[in-house]
Amino acid sequence: MKAHVIHIINTDGMSEHVSMSHGSGGTMTGKLIRDIFVKRFGMPEPLTDSAILNESGFMLAFTTDSYVVDPIIFPGGNIGKLAVCGTVNDLAVSGAIPKYVSASFIIEEGFPVEDLIMIADSMSDEARKAEVKIVAGDTKVVEKGKCDKIFITTTGIGIMRSELEHISSAKKVKPGDMLIINGPIGNHSIAVLGARKMLGFNSPVESDCASLNHLIRKVMDECSEIHFMRDLTRGGLATVVNELAQIISSGIVINESSVPVEEPVKGLCEIFGFDPLYLANEGKVLFVAGDEEYKKVLELMRSTPLGKYSEVIGEVVENNRNVVVLNTSIGGQRLLDMPSGMQLPRIC
Amino acid sequence: MKHVDEYRNKALIEKLAALIKRAASRSYIFMEVCGGHTAAIHRFGIPSLLPDNVRLLSGPGCPVCVTNNSFIDKAIAYSKMEDVIITTFGDLIRIPGSSSSLEKEKARGADIRIVFSGLEALEIAKSGSDKKVIFLGIGFETTAPGTAVTIKEAADVGIENFYVLSAHKVMPPAMETIIKEGIALDGFICPGHVAAITGSSAFSFIADKYRLGCVITGFEPVDILQAIYMLINQVNNDSPSAEIQYSRAVTRQGNVIAQRLIYEVFILSDEQWRGLGVIPASGLTLRKEYGRYDAESSIPLPPSVNVYEEHALCICGEILRGLKIPPDCRLFAGTCVPQNPVGACMVSNEGACNTYYKYRRNE
């Protein structure tokens, strides 16, 4: 028996309950943030990795991030290292020099102290490498089953160079600018999946989890035509280039065959039907550089340990306003869209 | 990547595109009836490599898209029972039923778990839970053997709390229904994975009885372009036959062991398809011997679940029949988007609306 009805569609499209798709970092996360938080907190658009604060002549970058990665230890890192790198990177891509970090822990009853020590040690190591100080924190313990092992929130403050204020809002991006990333994408997602035993076999892939502030500083110190930076975390490269396309008045073209992806990641993506362009990274940054300077940027990036495999992957173009077009590896063309549904949950 | 790169070789692809252009002396419409093909065609940008007179049309090949609202409604009704765990492939979770989706029910607290196979669902049942574990069995000849193995395993080990809600289907009758609708088609890009099980012979009737081209092909760009070239030649030479392009996986007789497994556990039955209505002998229902594993006959649902609703403006059905394309729909890209889908074709990665939205919305 079939009845035809017109469903009443909620005009703001909000669902009644938060679902895992709202945490994917894609369109639905953006909508949740805008419809609920931005509206009520009165945050300015575009939403960027850090807030830029101008207080009595001092310019600061301010950011915060929570880490719920499952499992808490994975090849190439753990939740503690990730919590420091992630916040350092959010500050650095805003054009700031990361300085101070706070760390809050929500710990499940029964969590091994030995693991907590290991996590704290790697946070301390990573902070030393990134030259930031962990200066404040909080600890809460909840009953067994009320959180999954450990969740960490880090907040960071960085000193902003006023001449770089334009970076996160992409104000200077223009047609002819080139897009460069600092190496192969997708490793973090695949490493976490491997550690979850979801691949059914041992994978050789390690997370790229790393603090990018030294690489970024080297480039920023020597180049003056960096027009945009963003780290390629949740939602991957595809999300970042789409977010960029939406805040500029031109289009973007990405050349699929120029985007570096390691062989094991490629193979596993084929098997599981993932697209590496959507996979999360924790040590990758996208630079948009002026066409006169991009070769120098590429060279500088390649001279650093975290940028050895840097590649130019695309450019900003006049046409296709607000749209990202992908030249596919076989010579075809198509849209490269934002991810819309659930990607891989609890990847960071 | 060995065994993949060969089939994505740009030089070879350019050559095939040139051959197609040269051979295409009139206009041609070919339908692909496998969601994997729909996804690959758009992901690689294949339409941009074809001349304007060679058009591809998506048919009823995406398993979750052809799954009717009533199936989703039943799964949701089961998920609301206290003592039930629903296990499902991930792509089914966001398909809207008459008034809700499994994803929404999961957010409301229903015990719904994503699995990669029936055997994984069976493991949940085995793991000592008192709850009834229902596996949502969907898909064509490709996934049905996996469900069959799971049910046999459950019977062998004597698992009492495992059930299957089956919407498994077989592909050839749906193709015949499409042909009978009288759509102007010149041939089919036949499903490679289905044919790996059924063999190419399952598609011969299309060439013999209806004089339409058929090429069974793989999922890489070289495979698909070669199949299109072969189809054009079949049309030009007026020599339709069920040809195999995908010879690295498909034979004439197919995987006989898998076929035997399917029909040991299932029996052909009339089946409701989204958009195509009831197609005789196109569904797979559990045989009587395995009836205790059939969720519908073992765990009764209230009769109200059999009344299902479809959105009056959604044209998924016509799209699945090849009568319309996604931009023809008034809801496309406005009301109906992947993050807030109205119809099933907008949800699945293999759905025509979803792939069109993702890869060709700018056209």
C-alpha cells in the first residue's frame, strides 16, 4: 500500500538529534556550527583555524581543539602528541608564532596511569620540539563508561604578525596563485584505521602527525607572497580547497595526478573505497602562493624535513567562481565537492 | 599501483577516446546497471571524454537506491524493539524511509551497528548477547552469496538469535523491465561483479530476444571506455551479443559454487523495487528450511509498518528507470542534497543523484 504525501521539510534543515555525520568535518559540521554556535556567539565569518585578537596594540591568535581519537595510540603518534600538534598547527597556519598551550583531560575511571604518563611524556616532547610551553590545564575523571578512555582538549595562544592577518581570510588570493602541499596525503586516516584493526591486516602506514610551525615559519620569513594557509585535517584536502573556493571570488583547479599519495595508502583506498582527497592528515599544510614566488616557496618547503615531498597540486583560476574542478588522473574533468556525509569517525 | 595503473593509463585512454569518436557515426545511449560503474564513470570524469553523441544513462544498479521505503520502514520498526540489534552496511544508514532513517534512529538511541559483512553481524550474535541480531541483507548476486554463507554458518553452529531481513535482488529481470518500458536504449554496460557470479550467459537473452548490445565490463576507466567502444561496434554492425570485456573476472558460466550457495539458501520471489514496482521472480527470499533466520517470519511487525509513503515530488523512480536524469528533478540540489536527502539516489555514493551532485553539479 502506498500513500503519496509531501513531507514537511524543516526550513533550516536541522535534524532533531546530533548524528555522527555532524562530526565529519564536512558540510554538516559546518552547518551545525553556523546554525547553533556562530549564530549565538556572534563570531565573524569566515570561520578560520584561530581567532585573531587585537588588544591594545597586541595581536594574538587564539584557538582550541578537542581530541577523541580511537584508538589512543596509533602508528606514528598518540592522542597526546596529536593534541599538541593539532593546536600548534592551527595557530601556525593562521600566520602566528605558537607560544602557549593549555591542556584539559577527561579521563575514564580505570584508565592505566602508565598510559597517562606515556601520553604526558609525548605531549612534553612535542611541545619542546614545537617550542611551545604547556602552561595551564585541568583534569576531570568520570565514571567507567561515561567517556572512552581519555579525551584531551588543548587551547593555544600565538603571537600574530600583523602583516599576516590576511592569511586565514584569503583576502589576497587571486587567479594565477599556485596551490602547494608539503607531501603525501591520507596517511593519518589509514594509520588510525589500521590501529583499529579495521583493515583486517597489518598496514605499514604511519600517521603524518607533526608540528608544522617550523616549516611554516621558514617559508613565511623568506617569502612575502603567501596568500593563504590551512592544515589539511578532518575532511582532507577536498574540504580545505572547497572552503577556500567559497571565500574567494575565483575558482580552483586541482590536478589529481600531481597530488602525492603513498602507494600503500593508494592501495588501501582502492580496497575500501576511500578517496585520499577526503582523508584526514595531521601534518599537512596547503600554501597558496603568488605566481611570481611559488617556485621559491616550493624549494624552501622541500629543504625542510617535513616538506621534502612537497608538490604543486593546482591553481586559482578566473572562471568557475566558488567551485573546485578536478582534472582527473586519466585526463577527464569533474567537480571536486565537499564531503557531505559521515567520513571516518574519531580520527582526531 | 600494479593491476590498477595499467587500467588508468592516460595514453591508452586518449587512444580509446579517439577510437570511440571515430566509430560513433550516429547517436547512442547506453545504460549502466551497476552502481560501481556509475560511481567510476563520474569519479574519473568519463563523460567529459566522450563525444556529445555518446550518452550514458544510469539504471537501477545501486543496491540501496532500489531498496524500497517499506524495507527501511521495517528495519526502523525492528530497531525500535528493545531486544533487537540492527546490523547493516554503512550506505543504508542514511536512506530516508517514510518518516525517518536508521541514522536518525541511531542518534535517538537505537542499537544500530555498521558492519562490513554478514559474518561480522553473526559474530555479534555469537558474542553472547541475549538480543536478537538482525542483519539487513541487501544487494544483488554479488552480496547474496555472502549472506547465504552467513545463514548456513548460523545453522551449522546453531545460533538462535540471528536473523536476516532480506531485500536481496537479482539483476537480469530489472533490465528486462526497463527494456519493456520502451526507453530508447542502444545497449547495456553490464555489471562486472554481478556477472562474475552469474556468468555472461545470464545477459544473453537481452541480445537474443531484444537485439540490444551488452558488454560486461570492469570498473577502471580503460575497462569502461573499451566497453563503450565494443557497444558502438555491436550497434554499428547490428551484431548484439553478451560480450565479455572484463575477462579477468568473468566467464560465460560464472561462479557456479556461489550460484549454488545462493539457491541453496534462497528462492526467487516477486520483489518490490523502488521506481520499478513489483518485478516477478527478481527477489531472493529465504527457503523454508532456513525460515527461522528470516526476520519477517520470525519476529512479527505491527501491520501498520506495511503502509509506506514516498515523497510526492521525488523522481528517484523515473531516474532509476532511465526516464529522467537528476537535474530534471525539482528537488535536485535545492531541497534534496546529500546532507539532507529526500530520495535514496541522493544518499548512496553509487546513486545517480549523488554522483551527479558531487561531480557534475556545475554543468
